[in-house]
Amino acid sequence: MIRRLWMALPALLLGGCAVNPVAPAGPYAAVSPEMAAAGTATGSRVRWGGILVDTRPETARTCFEVLALPLDSEGEPLRERTVSEGRFIACSPGFYDPALYAKGREITVAGDIVKVETHRIGGYDYRFPVLQAGAPHLWPRFRNVRYVPGGPCWNNPFCSPWGWPGPYPYYSPWWRR
């Protein structure tokens, strides 16, 4: 019994390193949403991602309007929002709560381009490629971390240069020298 547990341990540990895959699996065509808006890439399987603009639940599916961003090697949208690859609509079967899939969240979807629709953005007619997608991957929110240099004793004459409070055996303040 113990031997079987030891044999299963590496599989369990390596399973924790697995990345949540975006369904359906690749290979994916090298087509951007801007190129697909021309209507020549219908039927291509693509993996796109970006920032959610709108989530619209329907009877049997949920459609996401996404501002497309370039993806890294793992499919995560790059956070520099200076370059957009256009917009697209991805429709996934099932219900996805608009409170969770809210405006501004990062998402990655994969699927087949089925058509191109025209919708208005302000006063502009915009051509959206529409994906018949699998389950979307919602990326965790990015949190800014504030770093204070010098540790807890920064600019404190009573601390050692390594950030330890109080007298340190290898460093003494100027009045103890």
C-alpha cells in the first residue's frame, strides 16, 4: 500500500504544475481579429484574448465582446494596453455570470471563426469577427505591489543596514563605537 502511494506521489505533485488549458486545443491559425474582420478567415481555429468590454448572456450561450490584445506564449493577454488588435465577439455555450466576467477583466478564448457581424461603436460601424468558442479562461486580477526599499528600518539610525531592529552584533550605531 505504501509503495503504491509513493508511486502516485510524483504524478500528484506534477499535476499541481499543470496550466488550465483553453479549450478547444490547437493548432491555431495565425490570424488576428483585424485580419479576420475582412471576412476571409471564416472557419479558422484561433486563440484570442484581451480585455472584456461587455458580457451578454443569452438563452443557451453567453457572448463576450473583447478588446483584443497580443498574447504571450501561455495565452495570457499582455498587460500593456498600448496596442490593440481590434475587437471580436466570442460566444461560449452555457451561462457565465456578468458579475464575474465583468468589464475590464482579462480573458482568453479559443474557437472557430463562424462569421463577421457589424455593430455600432458610438457613431462608427465596426466589423466584429464572431467565434464559436469553448470554455473561456478568466485570468486572475493583477495586483500592484508597493515595494519600500530598505526594509522595515529604512532611514532609521537605530537599525542595522540589513533591516534588523535594535543593536546588531556586527554593527553598532555611531554612539557605541
